[in-house]
Amino acid sequence: MNWLLKIDWDIRDGHELDFTAFSDHRNFDNDFYATSFGDDLLPSRGAYLGTTTVGQGGETYVLNYRGNLTDKFHLAARVGSSRFDAGFGSVSANGRRDEYVRPDGSPTGGCPVISDARSNIDSPVTGCSFAGYVGLKNGGAARNQFGIDGEWWLGPHRLSGGVDRERAWTRFGGSVSGGEYWLYYRGVGNTNIALQLIDQAAGRGEATQTGAYLQDRWQVTDDFSARLGLRWQRDRYTSRSADLFDASGELLPRLGFDWYVNGDRSLLLFGTAGRYSSPLPAATVARIASVRFHEQHYFTFTEVDPVTGVPLDRVPLADTLPLPGEYGLDVDPRTAASQNLKPLLQDEFTLGMRKLLGNHVAVGVRAIYRDLKRTIGTNCDYRPIVEIAPGVDGNVLDTCRLINPGADAVFLLDTNGDGHLETVRIGADDVWGDGNTQGVPAGTRKLPGKAERDYRAIELSVEGRWDRLWLQGSYVWAKSRGNTEVGVDPLSGQAFFLTTDFDYPERDAGALGYLSNDRRHSLKLFGSYGISNEWALGGNLLLQSGRPYGCLSYSTGASGSPPAGYYFSCGDVVSRGAAGRTPWQKKLDLNVRYAPSFADGNLRFQIDVFNLFNERTETDVSEYSGSLIDDPQAGDINSSNAPRPFWFGQATAWQAPRSVQFSVRYEF
């Protein structure tokens, strides 16, 4: 049920209290059907397969206080809490309900995922799975926040300060549908071989951020003011009551100024300089230190269940093989991150000017520079640790840990199997020597290089206001370059700082280049015209140059390291974003608004037409020049590297087609 409650209370002159609460619980049902294609290659709907249900939403409560304690001192306080529930389940057409509760390797009740790669099969086994994935039944997230801010006017100084604290937690999990995945292939003598993969995970993570700040807005002269600020921030991350890491406090200075050059508002010069820090999402902690259950089993078989497709007469071929690092046991959170881990830092500088031209038009220019100083990423390379501590269990190491790319890594690991954690340090500049036990070429870095990202832009703006006409426009020249998108990877969809950017040092090759948000030119125009007191026209125009794309292929790297994902290589190294750019985008939106006078402006009808000229420009393309092909005869799903060049550069997304929206709004 959805509901909203808003209460405002004027306690007395200068003191206000307001309370807001709302709920937005909702379920989304998706029906799945088999699909077939006719001679015209157009799809048609087949038999009903099942329904997935995704539960989302929660409740939020916020209480605010604002008070003028004196004419020169104001105080504000806030406290809030929100909870978000997320559940996922499915029911197949034959009534099998799929629900995942915990990562213990048990079936989840639904239909397992079946992949039949046997040769010379007239009717490959498909089973009854349709969703492929089931999320944790009781997943969700919550956030609690508290803060106090004060302002004190003292002569030409406007002093402000405050403290804040935010605690967030998340619980996530997922499993393959039915709790298991089956791959069928041919063995020696045309024997039917079944590979069973059990893949389940769940985790809970907590992130607590505590901060305090002071700022002085100093009116130096009638025409010049300065802003001097300093924020202190500390981040702590825990999983199952153990610290993943507890970062020492960071000092974040912020400066700014405004100068009315002519003594009036006709010409303004302004600038800012500041350092900013972003916390890790609680979801990152939950995932990196999650409980995981991954096992694989091999069987022979002759027949399968006619409904689920699971082998009925399977005979084990080998002992249970836990996949490296995945035992279904709690991962000690202290081993999941470098002990000297520090939060993300970025510096930002702006310098600009705004000039009035007469009584109706203002123009401006602004320069922006952002420089990434430090970030967090995952590293999955166990080779340097095994070289330093050969007694450590390699299976335990074959997981990923959080590091600051470009900085020393300090891990806590059980290096000799006695149950106690010892410190293992790898220097940021350490390189492999001759004759190392891992077969890595001498001189190769042991850790990935420093994270880099900088953004530079020049923005020209104009705004005009007349009796009935309002126009606003901007042109931006921008350049975004680096070796990471910081926390996300648009190519793979990875997020929460759990990307493959820094998994292995081999990924450094070609990684530095233009990022996916590097759009060199952007022109935007907005405007509205009041035809009468009741009717108005509006419009938005966007002209934007395309984004860069690279050329990627799957590779094991020069040193023969384990496959670490797609590299910036197509035979030869091709730097990030250097293979080409998507076309320019053009989009015009128009709207008509009608506000009848009898409703005193409280009632409004509006028609919006988006993408008026129905532009269908491609917005994304495939950057992959090669893909791993399963080799069912060998029983190895990662054994061949067959290029598929026809994929490269093909459009994968386009502008949304023209659409019309009609809306009615009434305020009371």
C-alpha cells in the first residue's frame, strides 16, 4: 500500500517543525513466453513459461526542525530513516516456485538452468527454467541519518557549521534459478557428461559516515565576498560485526569567491576550489565480504527428467570440487580489503564570469577542472601473494580484494594455515624479478597502476527574460580522459566499485584514454513563450556529439595470467575510446500547456511531444571484436578464443522513438 503523511507545526515565532512519512511498496510481475521466428524473421509469442515477481519499495520518515534562537544565530536539525525491501521470486508454468533464502547449496525450488551443448542431438534438453536467476527473498537496504547545522552572523562574517552521521546497510543475495546450472556435453566414446554448477551468494554490509564542517562566508568589501570552508569526514565499513576497514578522518578544504567588478550586478567573477570524498556504498561491502557457495560436480548420465531436464541416473565422475575461494563459509571481512584502504578523493576547480547585457539578457562563461586523486577498486591477482607467502592456500586467495590502485597493498591472510592472520605487504612500485615462481616476465608490475581520470570543460551560457518569452542555452566543450569510470563500468554493467579495471596489472595496457562520457560538444536550448494568460508553448533542443568507443577482446594477458575480462586489444593494443565515435545526437521536444483562469493556476493540462522528428541515431555500439566460444567436446567452456569481428561497431542502442505524453496536474 502507498501512502503519504505531511505535518507542519509552527511551534512559535521563528521555530518550525515538520514531519514527512511515506510508503511506496510495490510488486512488478513479468510474464514470460516462448518466442519463435517465422520466415520473415519477425518474432511471435509461443507458450506461457512463467512469471517473475519483483518486490520493491519501503517506508521513509523525516523530521526537521528550524529555529531562530537569536536575530544572529539560526539552528537546524534533521533526523531521518528509510527502509527499502527487495525480493525476487518466480513461478513456472508447471507451478514450480523459485525462492532463494540462504547460500547453503540447497535447491531453491524452481527449475534449474539447463544448457545442452552435445553434438548430434536432434532435440537439445531445455528444461523448464525461464528466469535464469532468483534474488534473495528477504533482501533490502536501510538508511538512518542525523545532522545539526548552525549559522551565526558576526559582523561581515556569516559563520556556519554542523555535524552529521549516516548509517546505511544492505542485504543482498542471488542464485541461479533452481539453485544449480547443468551443462551437458560429449565425452570419450560419445558418453554423456554433465557438469553441475551450484552458484549461490548472500551478504550484509554496513557503511557509517561521520562528518563535521565549518565555513565562513566573509563579506570582505561591498563588492567582494569569500568562502572559506573545511570538512572532516570519516568512513567505517563493517560486515557481520567485523570491520572491513575503518578509514581515518579526511580533511577536505573548500574555497570560493564572488566579485562584482563594477560595484553592481552587471559583471560577476566567481571561482571555487575544493576537495571532495565519496563513501563506498554499503552494497560494495556486502558483496566483497559475502558468503558464497560455488561448487562443481561431474557426472555421466543416460536420461533426464522430462520436465526439469535434470539427469535422473547420474554417476559421479570425480569428488566435489569447490571453486577456488568459494566454500560456503563466512569470508573474514578483514581479509577482503587492504588494511591501509582510503576513500575516494577528487579535486574540483571552477572559474567563471557572468555579464548582464541590458535589462533582459545575461551571458556567462565557466571553466571546470576535476582531477581524481584516489579511488577504490578490486584486485583479484593472487600471484604476488603466493610469491611472498608460498604456504598460503591458493584456493582462498582466488577471490578479489579492495585496494587503492597505485598505492601499497597490505593484506591480512592466513599464510601458513594455522588459523591466524598475518600481514602481507605488496609495494605499489614492486616488480617481478627474474626466475619468479609464477612465470611472470621480469619487470612486470605486481600491482595495477594509479587510477587516473580528469575532466576539463568550458561552458558558454546565455539567458534572456522578457514579458512572455524566456530562453536559456548553453554550449559545452568537454574532455574526459582516464583509465577508469570510477566505481562503474558501462561496458559490463558492473557497479558498486566492483569492476574489473584493476583486477590484474595486465589490464593497464591500453586502459588510458577517452572515457565513455567524453562528448566533445553539447548544445542545449530551453525556452517557453506565453501566448496568453492561459496558454504557453515550450521546447528543448539537444545537439550532442557522439561518445568514444574502443576495441576489446578477451585475452589472458602477456604473462599468461588467468583471464581477467576484456582487454583494450584487437590483436594490437587499441587505447580506450580510440576506435571511433558514435554519431551526433539531435533531439527536439515540444510542449503545450493550458492553465484555465477559473482554477486560479491550480489546474494545468499539458501535452509533451518527445523527439518530435523521430530521430533514431545509434547511441551505443558493440566494442567487442572477439568472444569466447564454448568447446563442448573438451568440456571446457573457456577453452577457445574464436573472433567474431562482425559484432564490432554494430549498434546496440538507439534514441528513444517519438512519443506523446498527456498530463493533468491539480494543486490544492
